[in-house]
Amino acid sequence: MSSLPCQSCGCAASSCATCRTPADCSNCASCCCSDIHQSWRKTRTGAGIKIEYFSSAWMTVEVIGSVWSGLIAGSFALLAFGGDSLVELLSGITVLSFLRKPLAGPSTNPGRTEQLTNALLFALIPVIGLLAIYSYVTGLRPEASPVGIVIAVGAVIVMPYLWLGKRRLGLETRSSILSMDAVASLTCIFMSVALLGGLLVEYFFGLWWVDYLATAVILAFVSREAVESYHELHE
């Protein structure tokens, strides 16, 4: 009987993917599901906590490395990438806190941190954008940044792993907060590719203006992320 889906909510012994009432039994604390399912969910939630710890550690590296190398090289693309990584770090800490408190249930409200991260996203756009425009007009030429290239390469390698892991766990456990964090990781993949492309062209061909182009691309992704986050907060 343990392998059969729960008659009330539809959860199987090893998946919440077919759950019909995710808002009522997202933690299986007082659910009709079997002990096997509850044990499985606890294990998968533990896996989600581990990947969020790793994600937070990597985001910390991204923030420090991108901002530091961006300030030294005068690269606004690196500064924009570091700023977005800071927002994702704060968001990831919220997800981690949510997953570590299963007894709080679906009533747990991470809204305050989500409002903060959304405000930071919107603030990042004019601050970096206007500084980049001022820098370009005044003739500042960003320098090539080997450290920035290493950070961008690391992001291109690490972020797909984080995206796939969060997406898989989010689908399996019907965790909306993990699934939303996976979308943020996917956005970061595109930004890291844009950053790496710009830095490599700048390093090998000396085309300093490409940094401003990469900055514009990254800010476009940040803008989209900010708007989507705003709509989610007000739904």
C-alpha cells in the first residue's frame, strides 16, 4: 500500500509531483501520506538545504570577486553582475531559512526579504546604468580583468548545476520557493555568459567598449528579474 498514491492528496511514496493539495500538505506534517512518503520528503528537503548552502557559498564568492575585480578594472559589467549576485544571495538565504523550518508550514512568510531584494534589484538598474553612462561620456576605459574572467567561468560552470538541482527538487517536492529560486539561477546563467563573452573580447582584442555592451545586457536581465519579482509580490 505504501507505493500507492495517497487517496486524499495524490502524493506517491517517492514524489509530491502529483499532489492535488500542495498548499495544505506541503510539509506532510499532518498529512494523510504514509510514513515512507514523509521520510522521502524529509530526505529531499535535506538535499534542497544542501544545495542552497552551496548556492549561498558560491554567491558569496561571486559578490566579493565581481565587486572587487570590477572596482579595480573599472568594469561596470562586473559591478552589475556582483550586485545581482548579492540580491540572489539574500534571496537564497531566505529560501534556506524557509527549508530549515518545516514545522512553520505554508504560512511561513518570507515577504519582507522578498520586498528588500526586489527594491535592491530596482535600485541596481539606475545606479549601475547612470554610472556606466557617466563613465562612458567622460572617457573612462575599463581594463581587462583576469580575476573577473575566472569568476565568470566559474559561474558558467556552477550555475547550470544549481539550476538543474533546484528545478528537480522543486518539481519533486512541489516547493514553489525552490522552483522560483531555480528560475533566478537560470537568469544568472544567461548573465554569466554575457559577462564572460564581454570580458574575453575585452581581454583578447582590447575592445574596452564591449564592457558597456555587456553591462547593458546584464541590466536588461536584471530589469526583467525585477519586474517579475514585483508581479509575484503583488499577486
